[in-house]
Amino acid sequence: MSYLFPEGSLLEPGVVQVGLNIDIADGVISLQQSLAPTANITFNDVNADGDVNIAGDTISLGDIFAAKLFDDNKRVVTTVTPSSGAGISLTSISTDGPTTSFTVNNTGVLSLLAGSGITLSGSTGNITVSATGADIINTVGVTANYTATATDEYIGVNSTSLITITLPAGIDGRQYTVKEERGSGTGKVNVQGSSSEKIDGSSFKQLAANAALTVVFRGGQWRII
């Protein structure tokens, strides 16, 4: 006696339907799988403590959130380190990914002012100061005892009585010219250094009518030139 196995049907009871990726041949069920050696991995909303190992390389995530790792242009921001130079300091530095803010404090240069015959080029970075035309010096006129300032260059004296012009503490290269301008009468001018600084070895020099004295500081005392 022989038994004839009924023909399989998707509609008859007792038949199991299988998916497209499952093969049935000679009573063997085979599951298909991809054997591709590479694949793309996409991370969304990463929030991990510790390390992630990918193909043998370790990526340390720590407390990194994906929303703060990239900006809108998908550029990775790792660190922001602004720097400062002489006369400039940076404070209140804060950063959140690509967004950075800090305050610039000018602790050195107060201002640059261009006078007659002087030009300034460049408002940031390196600033060039240029002088054109004839030299212009700072002049002051006095009628009583006077102590020269750091900005004086020429001191004109007009007095009928003896007065004293005192030079400030010397700095190598600083120069002054003192002139007796009255030119008549009994007016005379004494020029002296501050403290123990001398003028060509003397405590003071006296100017007669219309006389002038130009000195430059070098080597601890004022030198007549």
C-alpha cells in the first residue's frame, strides 16, 4: 500500500506560510543573511558614561550629549581657547559647543591720539605711527619757578627776577631746551637737576639774557649739547 502526500497549499489548514527571506528545499529550512563586510552605524542622542569600542578603537564618550556635539553645520567642536597678549586680558570665558563668549579687558594702552603731522594706520592688531612734515615740539612759557614735565621739550622763561627751572628725574635720552626770553633787565634763569642729578658736574647752570641751554640725560646726569 502506498501513501500519496497531499500537494501543499497556502489555503488549506495545516500549512504554515513562511517569509520571503526563508527558503524551504528538501525539508531543510534556510535563513538568508547578509555577508557584507562593512556597514554604516548611526548614533542618535548619544548619552553614555564610559567608552565605546568600534573595530578595536576606543572612543571615550564620558557625559557627551549628541545635541551639544555638533552645530547646525555638523562641525565637531572639541575646545575653544582664546588667547591674550600684553596689555590685554580675557575674563568671563564660557563655551557651549560652537557658541563661545568672553570679555576683553584693555589693561595697558589707554588711547592713541594723532597730533599735527602724525598719522595712525590700523585700529586693531599692529598699529603704525607715522610722522610727516617738519618736526613739531611741545613748548611752554613760564614766569615763575617751574618743574619741567615729561611732555615739555622747550621751556621759555620771561621774568624780571631770578627764577629756577628744575628738571625732572632723568631718563636716558630725555632732552630739554631752556631759553631766557625776556632779553633785557635783570631777569636771569637757573637750571638745575632734581635730587642729586647734576648738569655737566654742576648743581645748576645760570642763563644770562637771551641765553639758551639744551641738555640730554645719559649716564646718571644731564649733558649740555
